[in-house]
Amino acid sequence: MFVSCNLFENETRSRFSFLFDYAMIHIMPNRPIEPKRTGLYIRPRYIILFFTLVFFVLGGVFLSQQTKLTSIADEKKALQTELDQMKVDEERLERMLEYMQTTDYKIQYAREKLGYVFQDDWKFYDDSANVAVTPKFAETPTPLPALTTPSPSAKPSSTPAPTPDDSIPIVTLGP
């Protein structure tokens, strides 16, 4: 007879041992015989762990790919705007080349750069490059006219001004 560590099982089996033995006899022949496992046995928790790791690795790769694609798209926009600007500049330069082939441009160039004029034209010279610039004296403010105007004297002085040379006659005005 089978003895277990569980006291409840032992008590139950002792009372109903006839049913247990009867059930075991009838179940045993119907149970399939399991073949011995000779290969590698992987537990289900390791399979779940493996798929979880694969999920996170693939998620990280996906996120890095998305950030790379975003940066490439931004760079593409910047290059596209630069290309558009260069196309505008190219068109402007082509128009300028077409204009340079005209007679109007040749006349304009001869007048502005070479200084040529027609017979009935007047030529003006700009002397502003030769003019010396006079600096403003910022440290001496201009005095007010009322303060600098001398008050009129009643009579001029009769004393002559001193001169280094006596050969020059000095004329003074008298009263």
C-alpha cells in the first residue's frame, strides 16, 4: 500500500482504499506509455524569455531606424530648399547673361564703368572722394550767442595796441 507524508491523504486512503485500488487498476492500462525523452528539453519560461528579449531588441532597432529616417528627411528638406534657392539664382544669372547681350547693357556699362558719354550728354564729376573730412569738436560745446556777445563800450580806448615793429603807424580813433 502507498503511504504519503500527508496525514489527511493517509486517513482518506485507509477508509476508502478499496476505491483507490479499484481506480488504479482500471486507469493503469488505459494510460499511454510515455517514451523516454532523449533530446533537449526547453522549459516554457525560457521560450517566453527568449521571445521577450527578441521583442525588445527588435523594438530598439525599429526606434533607431525611425530616428535615422527622421534625420534623413530633415536633411532632405534642407537640401531641397538649398536646391530651390540655387535654381532661382541660376535663373537670375541666365536673365542677366541675356541682358548683357543687349545694346542697352553695353551703353549702361560704357557710361558707368568706362565714363563714356554721348555728344549731347553732360558729364558731372563727383569730387566727394577728394574732399577732406573736417572733424567735429565734440569736446568743446558751442557757446550761446547771448553770452558771447560783448556789451558795447561807450568810447573806444585811446591807448594803442603794442606792436613789435615801430615802423608801422598806428591810427587810433579819438572821441
